[in-house]
Amino acid sequence: MQDALFGGVSVVNTLIGIVQEVRAKRALDRLAVISAPTARVVRSGHTIDIPVASLVLDDVLEFRPGDQVVADGIVVTSEDLEIDEALISGESEPLLKMPGDRALSGSFVTAGHGHYRATAVGSKAYAQKLSSAAKVFKPAHSELSAGINRILRYVLWTIAVAAPVLLWSQFRAQPLFHAAALRSTVAGVVAMVPQGLVLLTSLALAVAVTRLGRRRALIQELPAVETLARVTTLCLDKTGTLTTGKLNIADIEIFDADAEIAKALGALAAADPAPNATLRAIASKYPAPTDWKATDKVAFSSARKWSEVCFGDHGNWVLGAPDVLLVGDIHADLLKRAAAHAKDGRRVLLVAHARAFSSDKPPADLIPAAFVILAEEVRSNAAETLAYFVREGVAIKIISGDHPETVAAVARQVGVPGADDPVDALHLPSDGAALATLMEARSIFGRATPDGKRAMIAALQSKGQVVAMTGDGVNDVLALKQADIGIAMGAGSGAARAIAQLTLLDGNFACLPDVLAEGRRVIANIERLAILFVTKTVFAAVLVGTVAAAGLVYPFLPRQLSLVGALTIGIPAFFLSLAPNAQRARTGFLRRVLHFAIPAGIAAAIATLAAYSIALYPANGSLDEASTVASLVLFSCGLANLAYLCRPFTPFRALLLVTLAAAFAVVLIVPISRSFFALVVLPSNLWFTAAISGAWAVMAVFLLLRSVTRKRASISR
């Protein structure tokens, strides 16, 4: 019964893990309700928001810029409706949709307004079919999961070979004691199993998800926690991330005194049924004139950076970026004035007449009428947040669709390195290698298009960077998808939230340092756990092979290994999995684990077997005495390995080590516990053997691990 102790420990550990995972699941469910996707549906003549899961066939849904298409359907109405299908079909340009055209789930609206009738919902929708077939969507790569799975495969192969060999050797070594031979075989095989490694890894991830949930950060995929720890470059969209996203009209510069600027602005804002932040700011100051009726229009999109509306007798009016609309030397003075405002961190829009309506390119022969000067509110905590990332060695890149000087001005306010040397992303090099070099050298990029943002992220990744991208708008969707981890703001577009692995529900950019720290804590602690468990596996494999080859009785009973494993691995691993750890994550998880575990495991096996053999033969001790000596030496090795992994020491870690040593001493001293674990009181000569062997093993572990650490450090340099 005592030798089945390992089974009880496994059950308790499993129950703890289940409780933690259930708590994490409940926390995620509560957050998911808040951020759950909704759809705007027209029912009984009213437009209402309903959960996507409540959609039914023939529902009429509304399109707005930034919306993700949540069901397949047929377009019913279209006002310059443009849909980007890049995420599902690879089509690089947004497609103009007319009544009767098909809309596919998984795409998103970039411009215009309209309605469509649902023809396929839920599992029948196009995006769901693709997901099920794994043609487009795939789970995020996890180096931790891949490494642990390889470890488990190695262990399985080792057990498959070692178990029958050990069983045969124990029956030969103990021919009259079949039950003892079976117990020895069980002890050897169980010792090779890294019990608790997968459980504690899941526990660490579950606790991380729960902690992030308390900070209102919703993790969509568990591997995202690991990716956070590996981030080397953080790319930020300016609007909605560094700034609050709120715009106010700071000034109007009028060039054409005869133009009806106020009416034109009010009419332009009113002509868009789904206005963006810019149009809402304009509409708040300029009411729509009742006698201006739109007869034709081109909706604003992030790729075009301009919009146009025809108001019949009142003419054609254009609103957009001056550097896109004003072409030629004739407008050089106006462009200089726009650039001067941009350097002050303000956004500039041009209001202009157009002699003829143009639907596919900026109208020619524009007559500039006014500049609309918009001011953005910079987040009060942005500078402090970015300073944290700089201190942690994470490169900062600001990528925005605004004028480069506007982006640079905001970047200077929040202390981004390189803010005085912005790049115009409209003139990025087409060569991938040149773009990658530019991305590494510079930090501020303005006038970036959605495709340009994606190319910039890919260029950084080609240099081996692990890239996180934050954004809130439809223009960020492609970049969020391309990044190793996409981070969306809770108040952003539905398409951005749907594609991101992490959503900041409150849009609180200042919680990103906590998010990064949590990721680093998880991956560093899991690496420590893996070293502890794999060291035991290596030790057990070497011991089994040596015992089988030498024809010795296996040194331990299962209960003895359970005791040593609990005190040097199981109990400390539970605390270490949840401990603070700010160590920056690196690739090479499995290599580092094996570099530590193999020498430590071999040293422990040699020391334990040597002490056991000396106690059994030259010292003429009994099997119980030899097993006790072996247990003492193995405990010393395990404690030494644990002490090495606990560096740098903190009061808590030091107390943990002392408590574990004291617990083992109590087991040896108290007769009941000593008898339970089949340990005995040793004579002085065997105490000397245990002390010498244990000291040698501790020294060997530390020297070997220091040598491995120094070698790896010199290679990395």
C-alpha cells in the first residue's frame, strides 16, 4: 500500500490542476461575455445588436467600416461598400460590393455602408469551413508545448526499452522474491516518468490567464502567453494606442473665403452613415445643412486616405490627407503649411472643391478651400509604459497612417527613441532585405497603408524578431494577423478584436508591461520545472541501465522515490511555477533543459549508485541500510539541483530550501515516518559513506552546471 503512494500524489496534483483550470475557464468566460462579437441585425424595422450565435438564416445585417462579416450572405444595399477578403482568399485589394454580390464570413469592411442577407451561419459559414479544414487558420506555435512533447516522446521510448530489461534483471537478482522484483521494477519505471510536468505547465498557463483576466486582458489563445515572453519588438499604432482616439477640431484655415466651408464640412460628415472618429469630430461642430443632398460619393478608406461627395448644385467636395490630394509644385506652399502643423503633432485634413467627380483616384485640378486642424489627446501613461519596454530591451516601432511628422511629434512627447527621424511609408523599399534593414534602423513610420503595415511586420520577422502589434482600427487588421501576437483595444473595430490573440478590454495601454511580465514569468518558471523533472528522468534512466547491466537489486522502493521526489521536485515545483520571474525569454527551450538535466542527472545517478554499492558490499550493510544511504545521497543531489535553479536567492526561496531539508530530517528522525518509508537508522560508517557521496554529488552538480552555463554564455556572446 505504501508503495502506491505515487498514485495518491498524482491524484492530489490532478485535483489541484483541475480546480485551477476551472477557475481560469470561469474567468475567461466572464471576460468573453464582455468582448463577445455581436451583429447589427434589422428586425421589425429596427437595427439591434445581438450575439453572433443568435443569428439565423435570412437575417438582414448592417455593414459599417471596421465590422467583421460574421455570416455568409448576399449584399442587399451598398453605398460605396468595400470589403477586404485578404484573410480568407489572399486578395490584396478591397473589393467593391454591389447588390447581389456575395459577402463571405471572415472578411471585413474597409469603407462604405450597406446591408446583406445571411445565407449561411454558424458551422455552415465559409470561415468556419476553412477553420475546420485548417486551410487558413492554424494554432499558434508553442516552443514550450513542442519541447515538452519531445521530452515525453523520449521518455516513452526509454521506458519501452528499459521496463522489460529492468524486470528481467530484477527477477535474476531476486529469484526467490517475485513481489520485491516487481516493486523494484515499478520503482525504476515510475521514476522515469516526469510526473506533474504537463500538469504544472497547464497550471502555470491557467494561473497566467486568470491574472491577466483581472487586469481586463483577454487571452484568445493559450500559446499567446508564451509568445508575450519572447517579444523583442513592439509595433504600435498611434491612434487609439498612444492617444486616446478622441479628436477635437483645434482650428480651421480657410483659403477660399467665398466657399461655404461650414456647410460643406457638415454635409460631408452627414453623408457617411457610419462616420469614423474624424467625421464625428467634424459633425460635433458643424451641423448638416438641410439643403445639401448627396447624389454620389466615394467613401473614405485607410488605403485611399480621402473621400469625395457630390452635392448636386453645391458641387463636388473632397476631404482627405493633403499630401495625397495636393500634387504638383503649385501646391508646395500649402504642403509646407500642412507639414508645419504635422510637426506640432496635429492632424491636418484638406477640404477642397473638385471640378469633376472621380470614383477611382484622387480628383484632378482640386481647388483647396481649407485645412481642418485636428488635435489628439495623448495618453497620460504612454511615456511611462514605453520607458518600461525600452528598459527591458524591447524595440519600439510606431506605425501609423498619419503624416510622418505628426507621428514623430507624438512619439517625441512619449519619449520613443528615434522620434526625430521619421520615415514616409509611402516610399518604402520594395526589396524585402532592404525593408528589413530599414525597419531595424528606424522607429517612426507615417502614412502607412494596411498592406504596408503587414509588409513591415513581415520584414521584422525575417530578421528573427518576435513581433507584437497593437491596433484598434480596420487598417490594423492585416498587421495584427501577420504579427506573432496581435493586441487589440477593447473599444476598437470588431475585425481587429476578432483577429487578435489578446484584447485589452478597457483599452488600457498601460497594462501591457503587466502582460509582458506575466508571459516572462510563465515561460521562465516552466523552464525551471522542466529541468527539475527531466533531471529525475535522466537519473532514473541511467540508474536503470546500470543496475540492469550490473545485475544489482534496484536501490529504491517506490515509496522512497515518492518521498525524495515530493521534497525535491513536486512541492518546490508547485511554488516555483507561480513565483515572480522577470527573466527575458529566449529560444532554445529544449536545448537548455537538456544541457542542465543531463549532467545533473548523470552526476546524481553515479553518486547514488556508488554510495549504494559501497554500503552494500565493502561496508557489508543490509539492503535496507543501502537503500537509506542511496535515499540520503539522492535527496542531497535533488536539493543541490533545486538550490542551483533557485538562484538568485530570495528570503522565500531560502526558507523553502531549509524547510524541505528539515522535512526530510524529520522523516529520518521520527520512527513512524522512518518505518513508513522503509528507512533505517544508519551506523556511523554508513553515515560517513552517505556524507562523502552526498558532498561529492553536490559539488559535481554545481561544477557541471556552472561549466555548462559558462559555455552557453560564451557561445551566446
